[in-house]
Amino acid sequence: MPTRSIPRQPTNQVPPPPSENGSTRAEPYYCPFCGEQEFVPVDEPGRYYCGSCNRRFEVKMLGLGK
């Protein structure tokens, strides 16, 4: 017997407020290289500079799934 999927009900969730740099995306909590939390946003949204390991890194969405 085929299964029927139940349609999702729309939610009335309020989107998160923009961060300091104006982005609504999640921001990293620590540097991916050294693990410290001593980094600051630079240049464009999604780019950061870590003062602990003196590196710059970028966080961006590549897509969903395969």
C-alpha cells in the first residue's frame, strides 16, 4: 500500500535579526584553523580574520545535498 505524506503546515516563525555585519546567516563561533574565538569580520560578509593564528578565512554556503 502506498504511503501518503502529510503536507507541512506553514510556521509563523520570525526570522533571526541581522548580525552586526547585516547578514542573517549563522556566524562561526571559533576559527577553523586554531580553534580560538579571537576573530573579527573583514571586507565582505562571510570573511573573517583570526588574530590568534594570523589567518583570514571565508565561510560560504555551497548548497544542499549531493
